[in-house]
Amino acid sequence: MTTTSKIVLGVLGAAAAGVAIGMLVAPEKGCDMREKIASGARDWASEFTDWLTARQKDLKDIKNTVAAHAEDVADQAGAEWNKAKNTMS
């Protein structure tokens, strides 16, 4: 399990614990509390979706950088191979 997934699971666990404690000590009526929870969940889901979208962009950028670097390394290896081959001829 990666550090990022541990952090995400930790945040989710803390959020669930906070919701449970909030429901136990809330002085509001049940229907009002459910509406607040639903609204909070929608807000959180939207923020989480935005976060995931940003991370996907980051991963694509990293992938493109690594691919470009790998292509450069392959070109250099090919040049060295040709140089060694010409030297042996």
C-alpha cells in the first residue's frame, strides 16, 4: 500500500469518525442532520473528484516526462551502439 493510499484511507476514516461523533452529540432534529450530512458528503465528493482530476493530470505529466527521457536514453544508446559497431569494423 502506497503512502498516498494510506493518507487517503486515513482521511476517510477520520471523516467517518467525525460524522459519527457529530451525529451522537448533535442537538438538531434527525431530518436536519441528514440534510447537513448529505450536503457535506456532496461537497466532499466534489472536492475529492477535483483532487483526483488534478492528480491524473500530474500523473500524465510525469508519464510524458519519463517517456521523453526514455526516448533520449534510447537515442543515446543507439548512437553509442553505432559508434562501437563502426569502431569494430
